[in-house]
Amino acid sequence: MKRLTFFFSVLTFLTFSSFAHAALQFDSNVQPALKQQILEDFAFIQSIKSTQASPMHQKVFGTVDGTNYFNWFTKRVFSVGIDDCGSASAVACVIVMYANKIWMTKNYTQFNHPQIARLSVIYHEARHTEAQNGNWSHASCPTPYRNAQGQDMKSIWTGALLAGKPACDITAFGSYGSATIFLKNIGKYCTTCTDKVKADADLYGSDQLGRIIDPKSKKNMIADFAIPYKK
Amino acid sequence: MKLFRILIFVFSLVALVLVACHFLLKPELAVLPGTSSEMHSANLSVSQGNVSNSTSTHIATQVPNPEVAEKLQVLAEIFKSKNDNDPRMDQVLKNLSEPVKLALQKQYSETKMEMRNERGTIAFLIGRELAEGRGSLTDVEFLKNILLEKPCLSLLDCSKASTGGSSEEEHLEGIHETTAHYPQLMDLRYLKQALESGNLTPEMKASIIATLEAARHSPNERVVQEAEAILNSVQNK
Ligand SMILES: [Zn+2]
């Protein structure tokens, strides 16, 4: 009987200690360093706590809480594979014919992004796995497409104008919008985050917000981030 | 034969002493970046017990300030872990003394351009001190120099523009662009917060405004735009 109790105790420990690992299946060709970085980044996201969230955040993710973020992600993404995602500078992508799967590139560890920026990329992609919502396909950016300073939005890599490219959203709840909501709420309400993580979340959130082209959606989002929901 | 063995032994001993002298006279080979004898003179104080055994007998004036060494060690550990949420970021790397800030500024200049998160973290640490009323004119000068850097053109090699142009690149490249300008954007964020804090001396305020004016002529277009926006918002208040 003692042996049986010991066996079940060990089994229970192993089950819980490898929760993040078990919840996400990694293809066998995912490099150990990449897999480790993803697991460490999820360990960070799971540690997030707060007593507040904006109403839009409440709607998409619930409260600002690591368990909510992790459950939200693992309800959509079951496995992680390796791909070049069709570009030398891609970090991650979703291939529609493979449901509930996210594909990562080596740039996830090669590029020197801050931690919350890395994570925002995979949360953006996780939103694209929602087949029931048409994978939240992007809208074409307007022509002309200019920033707040009145200058044309263009690729820093190629100089190509973003006008007319499928790199914008109308809705506040697509991939750009949900990543913005995620980042702006962490920036504002996370109580377990360092000043740097909060500053990063706010900074990268502003970038994602810039891709929301519908003035009404954008205005609602900015207003939303100022209204905290209290637990 | 016996004499020959003695000669070999003596020769080996001399060689060993020469090798040991070589390393003892080059302490930078054995210590962390930023804690070597190359460090800014303001970081140095006469102190023992803070270097590895191989250098502990070295000239005392080249031994770094223990506080500086401790903070740089913590920062090195955080960088290695890639965990931006390490609580020591707020516990240990805050309320920084002048020697620590100077050591960080030196470390920044020794960090590869492509290490955007590391360079941006140092800009953040100095910027936070400034915004919270613990900045100096030297810190503002450091932040000004960051704003005047050439832009980073691609994340794997800042000197070379990326080629390509697929729709995937446009899809999330805003994040890459933010990272490419990350040290500058962190820098500007805290210059703005410092101006808004209302706890600057007139001299510090003038220095920050002058820095933003200088940033209007930065080779980095994004810096020019952001500096203009901050100056406009300050002038409109
Ligand atoms: Zn997308």
C-alpha cells in the first residue's frame, strides 16, 4: 500500500511539474534551445497577477492573470512545429490547414526582442488559429496609410509602403487588437511585472494599436485601456 | 642524463613563471566585461577581494568598485537568463550610484549593436533614474548619444538592410521595427517622463530639451519623429 501511495505521489508531482510542457506538444524537430525558451517565456506569463483589467481584456482573456493567459493559449494551440513561415524575418506563423498548431522560426531566439515582445508574437498568432472566426484574417491597410506624424507607413526592411497590404485590422478583437489588449493591460495593471516588462508591454502595445485602422475601433480601445475592471 | 633532466625541469619552471606573469599583467582576460581595468576611471576605487584569484594580487587601483561589480554581475545574469521579469531589475538595479551608472554606460558602448534588448535595457535603467529624479547631466549626455546613433537596419546585422519583401515580413514587422529602435524608444520614453515629472532642476530641464532638439537631426528617422512629438507636447503645455 505504501509503495502504491509513493507511486501515485510521484505520478502527481510529475504531472503538475510538467504541466506547461504537457499542455503544448512540440514536434521532435523543434530545437531544444527554442523549446526551452518558449517554456521559460510561458513560465513568465503564468506568473502574471493583477486585480484589474480593462473591459475589453475581460471579454477576451478574463482578468490579467497568468493562468487565464496560459489557458487561453492552450485552448487554441495544441502543438508547436518548425517552419520558415515564408520569410527570412518571420518569427512565427499559423498555417490554416494545420488546425491548432503554431509554427515557429529560429528567429524566436535569434532576434533580440524583449521577452514580452516575443510572447506578443505568439499570442497574435494564436488568435489566427480560430477557424470559427475566419482565422481573424487581416484587412488591407488603407491607401495612403500614414502615421500620426503624417508620414507614409513603410517597411524598414524593404522600404515598401504598407498601403494596400494585408497588415491591418478593422476590428479591435482580431490578432492585432487582441495582442494590443494583452500588452496594454500588462503594461498598465500587472502587479508582478518589473518596470521594464510594463514599459515594454506599453511600447509594443502601441505598435500593434497602430495597425487598427478603423477610427471608431481605435478610439474605443484607447478609451477601454483607461477603464479598469476591478476583481 | 641527470643534468639534462634538471635543465628540462628548470626550463619548464621558467616557462611556467612567464606564462603566469603574462596573465597577471592582463587582468581583462579573466574578468567580466565592464569590470576590467579598461573601466572608466570614475568606477574605480582601491578595494580588494572582488576579483578572481588569478588577479587578486594585481595592482589594487585596477580592482573595480565592489558595488559596480555586483550590479554588473546581476545584469549579466539577467541578460543570460533572457528573463526581463527578474525582480532584481527593480530591487538591485535601481537607485544607482554615479559609478554604477558610468559602468553601465561603458557596458552599453561595448555591447554589440544587434543586442537590442541588452542595449535597450541599459537605456531603460539610466532613463528610469532620470525620470525618478536621480539623473545627472552625464546621464542626459549618454541618452543624447543613443539618440544620435545610426539606425539598426536589420536585427541580425544592424549595418545591412534586410532584403525580401514578402507579405509575412509586413505582417509583424512593426514588432521588429520597435526592437530595431528599442534603445532609442526607451530613451525617449524616459526623457519624456522626466520632463513630465516636474522634479527637474532648470539646468537638467534645459539639458533634456537640448537633447531632444539635437535628436531632431538624428540619422534615425523614427527618433526625429518621436523627438518632434515630445517637443510639441511639451511646448503645448
Ligand atoms: Zn496576423
